[in-house]
Amino acid sequence: MKLPDKFYLTLKWIMLLAAPVCTFILSVIAAIQTGDYAAIITAVLSGLGTLAGAILKISDTNYYKELEGGAK
């Protein structure tokens, strides 16, 4: 099965950035409300996942810009 390029890029953006950001926000709210160690750990891990997603997305964008602009 081959996905259309626009759909793939949108899905990749959602899974790399939007989903982790939403998880991070909800985890922080839960950690603040409950003070539970599990909620705090989940918030920290979600934050790390969000950071990794942002780094991967920036790297991906730069890669595609290089491809469009020609090899350097």
C-alpha cells in the first residue's frame, strides 16, 4: 500500500509533533493536579518525546530542502 505524499507528510507531522505535544500538555496538567510521581515521570518522558519529534521534523525538513535544491 502506497500513501499519497501529502497524506504521508501530514500524518508524519501529526505523529511526530502534534500527538506528543498533546500528551505532554495533558501529563503536565495531571502532574500539577495530583502531584503523583507517575504523572510527573509521564510528563518528563512526554516532553523528551516532543523534543525528539521536533528535532526529527527539523532534520526531515532540511533534508527535503537539500533534495529540492540539489546536492551540496
